[in-house]
Amino acid sequence: MRRRIRTGVIWVIFAAASLTFCARANPQLAGPIFERVYSLHINVGTPDEIQGTAFAIDIDGRQYLITAKHMVAGMGDTGKISLTQKGDLTVKIFRCDDPVDIAVLVAPLPLTFEETMKVASGGLDIGGDLWFMGFPLGMELPAPKGKGHFINPPAIVKHADLSGVEEITERIHRLYLDGYNNHGFSGGPVLLKSPSNEFQVLGVISAFKPEYVPATKVVHLDSPQQASQKAKAEGWRIVKKADGTWAELVDIQDEIVPLNTGIAIAYEIYPALEVIRAHPIGPALNDPKFR
């Protein structure tokens, strides 16, 4: 059933998500889209180095990089970034207003002249298919041989369902996806397939919805008998280690850790378009010096 966003309402439909690599299950993704998604590194070579994803879009004849705002949290209005596929760049940085976790980066030159990813328009299908792209856990796999034209390394692709939409304001929508967002996907594009079977950009990956649980530590048990006695009371907390000995998982008082619930959080891309049109300074694609 086709739904449109309504104020103050969150629709939630959870379903299983599947992992796919590159474009084997979705051959329409091959080619230009992969040429526009990059592995982003910040603070390279330092203890503070972080890794995520950025992607290039063309708006009004100029090119811009999009990523998650938290990726550039420690930078000012300009900063140095590194894209595995394109090298080191000094970029200008523009940020969407909170709570939108999107930043617009302006590079000194276009990074690709491949066909742009169009921005999605129209209503959203709650429970419908989405795809998101990026470099989870720093995975930079070599381009598959004989599988068409891929940038090297190409992004990983994951399939998800649009589980829910939260209207924060009339122009700011937070998306909930039934799909695991691992570290490294931050800043990657969320894609939907248009009625004409064209993949279009709907949003930008931000985070995962956490569930906070007590932190635990492993406490060695002296004997199988001790393990057996404790297992009768708290069976799930007793574990057999690789060396054959037994241990108990004990909560650490006043310490909690976030668990990934499998619900990814993204923001619709439209606030980024407002930032771009307020600062139309991306490198011009028709400038002869870039050709």
C-alpha cells in the first residue's frame, strides 16, 4: 500500500534484510553509481582516524560530495579528507542544521563525469525496497573481474526495507531501515528504485538504533561442577571457552554498552539540496579546465 508522510506519525514494519555484494543481485546498480561512491578517511595516520562513506551528486551543473555530518565534526569550514579512490583533497564544508546528520563538501575539481545519481521525488513506500552503499568496517574489496565497469574498490551494497518515517518538521524526515548499518556506512547513499527502474538517492546513512544493555566481563570458573551449579540458575551466562574451561558472564555495575538492533537510521537528502542551493560553488562540470 502506498503511504505518504504525515505529521507526527511513525510507521513501523520490520522485515528481514539481505546482504548483497556489489550489483550481482541488482545489475542495474553497476556502472555510473559505483563511480560516485567513495571510501572516506578523516585524520589519516593519526589515532583519531575515522572511516566512512561519501558520494558525489551533480546539482545545476556543479558537483558536490555528500557525507554524514558527524564524519567532519572535528573540522571547521575547510578540511583535508582522503578518498581511497581519488586521493587527498582539501574541501570546503557546509553543514545541514541539526538534527540532520548531513554535510556537503566542495572539492576543488569534479571527481567523476559519469552520469549523476538523480534525487528521488514523490511518495515513499513504507515496507518498500531500499538499498544503501558504503564501506562497512573499512571493507575495501577489489573490483570483481569480468563483472562490468567498477571503480576500485567498489562500494558494498546492502538491501533494506523502509520500516518507518518520522516527520521531525515539514522538511526534515528521519528514515528507519530494516538493515544492519555497520561502522563505515556513515555518509553512504540510500537508494530507491523509481517506477522507471532507475536508482535514485533518497537519503544519507547516519547511524543505527542502539539497544543499551549491561556491559559484561568474563569470570573464570574453577570446575565443571561450579559451572553446572551456576548454569541451573543462569544458564545463558555460562560459556565454555576455546581451551575447554568454563566461565561466567558477569554484569559490570553502572556500565552499559550499545547493541546494534538492525535498525539503520538515515535522513532524507532534501535539506542537503537547500544547503547546496544556498552555496552554489561546486566545481562546474562544463569548465574546460576540468576536461
